[in-house]
Amino acid sequence: MQELEKQYARLFQTRDGRAVLAHMRKITIERVLGANATDNELRWAEATRAFVRQIESMIARGTQG
């Protein structure tokens, strides 16, 4: 998996990659759902946040060495 992690790091270290990742964070992790959000909306939001966190984790491991 180490090579794949390095590939994630290289991809998202580009200018375009950083812009895409920033957009992904904005529409997932930084998104706030209102008090009227349904159970399904909350579950979907958490799943997409987890996906972006996984990408960030791959990038972090790929830059460590």
C-alpha cells in the first residue's frame, strides 16, 4: 500500500490536486447540516466525510517517507 499512498501524496500536492481536495473538504467536512436533517442525511454526510478523511490519511502517510 505504501506506493499507493505516495501516489495519493503526489497527486494531491499539485496545484489542481490541492484545489480539488479543498473543494471536497468544503462540501463534506466543513458542511453543517441543520437541526432538521434526517437520519439518512446525517449518515450520508458522515460517510462522505469519512471518505475525504481517508484520502487525507493516504496523503499524510504518503508524505511521511
